[in-house]
Amino acid sequence: MKTFLVSLMVFLGCSLISATGNDTMKEPESPVSGSAEDTTKYFRFFSFTDKSEWESIPVSKAGKHYLGEDIARKFYLFKNLYTYQTPISPGSPAMRTVIRKPVVYNALNKLEKHLKKINYEGNAQNAGQLGQTFEHALDVAIAIYSQETPGFESELENSDSATEIMNVFSRVELIYP
């Protein structure tokens, strides 16, 4: 009887440990705002990215960006994280580009094009705010590239305009360990 109880306790303990261990990379639960009519979703993601990852990228490699060197480096890191090359067929020298999380990748590219258009049209007074918005979106994209984010991706997929995409990214809180 004692052996049965001890083995049952060990089994349940192992089950609890494995159940909690599998949830570490899933999308944390997002709080919903207080009122019953407001169904706005907020997202929280863990960010394990530190400054040295993007600061170590030389400016000559990252290129120039109209919003500054830091954003150029982060955008370069974002593109390297989200895309990779694979051969089309074995033995063929032709390569194809594969995109991880195409919804996030395309949304961020759409946002960057929109911000570039606004900057080009001469709204330089908004450059600081645009830079902060885009930098936050880049930070979010870099943080979530290896996490499960189905709710966030569905929100981005339902966003038609760049303004809606900015709104979705602004509702993300990054948690730093």
C-alpha cells in the first residue's frame, strides 16, 4: 500500500511539473479592459532580447534608415530572424525565401512603408513619434518570433490599414525577465 501511494505521488508530481513546463513559451493570458462593451484585447509577451543583439550589428551591414541607426539595426535583425533561404530542389542552385510568421512579417513591412510615406510627405514633426511607434513594433516582432502567438496574429490579420496595425502593436506589453 505504501509503495502504491509513493508511486502515485511521484506520478502526480511529475505530471504537474511537465504540465507547467509546457506553458512557458505560450502566449500569456491577456487582460481585457474593464467595461463589458469594450472588447479590446491586450497582449503580454516575454522578451529575452537584450541590447547587445542589435547593437553588435554594424551600421554598414544594416544600411541606413530614415528613422535612425538603431531602427536600421533592429529592422535588419527582424528581417534576418523572420526569413531564411532554402534550395528549391536538391542540387538546384536556385533558392527561395521562406518567411516565419508571414502575418507579422507582412504587417511590419506594411507599417514601415506607411511610415516611410508619411515621412516622405513632409510630416517631419511626427518623426519622433513615428520612430517610437515603429521601434516598439520592431521590439515586439523580435521578441515573439519564437513564441506561440495565435491571438496576436489573428488581430494583425484582421487589421486592414497601417493605423489599425499600429493600434494592435501598441496594445502589446513586453515583459523583460
